[in-house]
Amino acid sequence: MNRKTRIGTALTTLGLAMAMLAGCASAQAATPTTTPDKLDTLRLGYFATVTHAPALVGVEKGFLQKELGDTQLKTEVFNAGPAAIEALSAGAIDAAYIGPNPAINTFIKSGGASARIIAGATSGGAALVVRDGITSADDLKGKTLATPQLGNTQDVALRTWLSSKGLKTSVSGGGDVTITPTENAQTLTLFKNGQLDGAWLPEPWASRLVVEAGAHVLQDERDLWPGGKFPTTVLLVSKDFADKHPDAVKELLAGHLDSLDWIAKNPTEVGGVVNTALQKATGKPLADGVLTKALANVSFSADPNAKAFATLVKNGVTAGTQTKGSIDGLFDLTALNAALKERGEKAVSDGGLGAKK
């Protein structure tokens, strides 16, 4: 082979190599180099209350973890909604079983950027319980009452109800009736010691004050709502988390629906499972009489009762714990209704407050 032939062959080989490299580069450019973030852990918040039974059952029976598969479920127990919202906003948790008013509050404050309600969980299970000698709203003037936390769903309900009775309250503690936001277990102790005149509480705490401390129900919240139905607990997910991990949201919803299905089909076993979960969370189970009474005051459903939320917004403003604002887009029930359809169940309504796509 002469010198010219060798040079020509080398140039041809180099050209072929460059073409191959260019083809590889083109192929690489056409293939996305990024993949969805792998989710190792889903962090879920809930309360150690009977009104959070779907969460308690879902965790205790393993329904949530089963549906999440390789994604580890990490849980955190809160006393009330505002504290859970703080954790959600800080990125410490990804989702929470929570009362509707804190969910509304974070949505309005963030201009709709913080979170979405993806399902309902519980209706009922809240009441104003008071000491002997108090038989009407008029008897509450000058008295001290407790709620789980300033701005939580029971706190808003109490302030709204007192306002409807012509009694003034203040978020700073003054007014015709003093409201002292207090951790639930401490409320029971203070009531027993005569330092509180009553409290608006979720179950089982309302029933505990009745059974263990001699309180009586002055106002069952169910009597204030059409058909006795009002949302007590919903399932809320961080919007950022939902945008990044839609499959995990679907898995969380599947576990939630499994829990609700089990509760509906095993009414005689619910109390035992809930009590086991409560004992693990608080270190102490409920007395049988308290548990039976508390469970009789609640019902469970994936329907978040979205039509009630306009009233809840109004109540929050009346209570002075929430600013005015729109809740258009608060709900995203797309994944829920798809899951319900697969199970042969009816879709639920977002009341015209669904997330805009």
C-alpha cells in the first residue's frame, strides 16, 4: 500500500468514526437524561384521635405501607392541625390527615401554592362538653374553655358558635368567654382539677371528659350541620410533593381506601385496632366505655364533603383565625375518583373547588 492510499484509508476511517460519534451524540440528545426523583420515604402526619381512625387503621393494619411498596412510610403524630401545617410547610412531612380549617388556612395564605386536599376521611366526632351547672350558652359568660390549638377546626367551631350566641372572644384570650388553646391530655387534667369549665374537642377527648371527668355535652357539632354531616378530617398533600411524586400519591390514596373499606366491613373489630394504635402512639389505651362512645359519634368516608367548605371559610373569618381568600383549586380529587372507579364505587364531588389543570 503506497503513502497516498494509507492517508486516504486513514481519513476514511476517521470520517466514519466521527460520524459514529455524531450519531451517538444525536441519540443521546434525543434521550432524556433526567429521570423522576426516586422516592425512598413518604412522611405522613396524623393525630392520636378517634377522628383519625382511617390513619390509625391504615398504619396499624399495614394498608398504607403495602400500597407504597418499596417506599418507606414514616409517620409523625401531632396534637392539632396548625402544628401539622407548620411541618408540611417546612417540608418535614409530605402529607397529613388533618382538620379542614388548617387546610383552608394554608391554602389561602399561600395563594393556593401549598397543598391540595386529595380525599375525605371522617365526619362528626366533635362537641362542646362542660361542667355541671352550665346548661346554656348564657352560662358561659366569664368562663374559660379549651380547644386543641388556636386556629384548629374545633377552635374555629367554638369561636363561631359563641359568636352566634352573642358572646365575644379574642384570639389573644379576652372577651366574654376566655378560650385557652391547650393540648388535649392537659385539657382533661385541667378540667378534672376545676381549672377549665369546658372544651370543644374531637373524639375521643370529648367522651373522655364525659366518662372520666363528669362533663356533659352542651353542643354536639353534628346538630349544627345539614343532615348532621360535616368534615372533621381530610387527607392533605403538599402540592410540591404531589407534583413530583404523582405515583406515590396514588399509592397513598389506595392505602387510604383500603383502610376505609376495612373499617366499613369490620365494624366490630375497628375499636380493637384503633385502641392498639392509640396505645402505641400515646402509651395508654382507651377505656372500653370511652372508645365505644367515641366511635358512635363518627363516620368515615372518602368524600371530603366539599360543599361544606364555603361555610368553613366563613367560620374561620368569623372566628378571627383566618384571612379572607379564595379556595378555588383547594381540591384535587382526580386520583381519588380514578381509584374509586376502578373499585366500582361512585365518584365524589369537589364542589366546584377542584384544582385547575
